[in-house]
Amino acid sequence: DPTQLFLCQFEAVRKLLGNDQRAHLLPLGIEQLPALNAFDTVFSMGVLYHRRSPLDHLWQLKDQLVPGGELVLETLVVEGDENTVLVPGDRYAQMRNVYFIPSAAALKQWLEKCGFIDVRIVDACVTSTEEQRRTEWMTTESLADFLDPQDSSKTREGYPAPLRAVLIATKPETEQSLAAKKRADKQPG
């Protein structure tokens, strides 16, 4: 999250670890970045369902990758086929800012529509109350408080309980990137 709180946390951890300057945090959202085409791997974890335009978000992620780069996308999904997308009303699991929750199959299709290749669903599982729970550091409400007390397979709003999926996708190589790799392979030593 591009907030001062997360920047302060990052800097505190950096200081505890010896003030290593090899990693930096820029408090910017992806929508504020130009198309850098600079990263071998981009992670988007728990963000997609908070976006009003999920396809635009996928395009923004793709624009950050080098040709041949890899996207690791973790997000909420629902069960269903490639045409299944949940559009919750006012809230989903007590969150107000959830706009679209696709099935894993629909998300795979979205990634392919955005031009990604080799799209794989590498994990899909129920979000457990053991994973997301109150702790001595996080004492506010947690997943158990957001599920139907009579039926934990549903949220308090009556929607399916959270499922999480991880998909990995590749940005295709371009003729230019393939030519550059070929030249680099011919370099001695």
C-alpha cells in the first residue's frame, strides 16, 4: 500500500536489519507508475478485487514486466466456470471496497485477454480462520467475524466464503527482446 504507515514500517525493518540500501519502497500506487517494462517478476497480492477496473489493473501489471517476465497474482476467487464473476453489493466479508471476484477460470481468461501467455492456476484454497485470525498484534476483527455464524461457507452478507487463488502468467517475448537475447548469447565469456 502506498501509505506513510507502510513506508515507516519498511524503514523500521530496514533499520533493524542493518540499514541495507539494496531495497527501497516508493510510496506510489501502480496507477502512478509509467509503463516501465523493467521487472522480471511482479507480484500482485490481494489487490485485484479492490480495483474498480480489474482488466486495467492487469494491463498495468503487464506494463511493468520485461518481455518474458512473470506475473504472480494472488486474489480472491469464487467457484465457477470461465463466465462466473461475483459482483458484490455494498460489502463482501464486511469490506466495502470489493468490486469483482472472478472464478479462477474467468481470471485465467482475463489474463489471456490482456495478452499474457502460459497462464497457470497454481493454487486455489479456502481462506481459513487459522490463517486469518486475531493475534496479540492484530486484535481487531478478523475472518471469523466476517463469516455467517450459522454457516461458515458463507459471508455475513450471504456470499460464498473467501477462496484464494494464485495464478502465474508470462508476458510474451517481442521480436526485439528475442533478438537482444540472441546477441547476448553470442557474446564471449
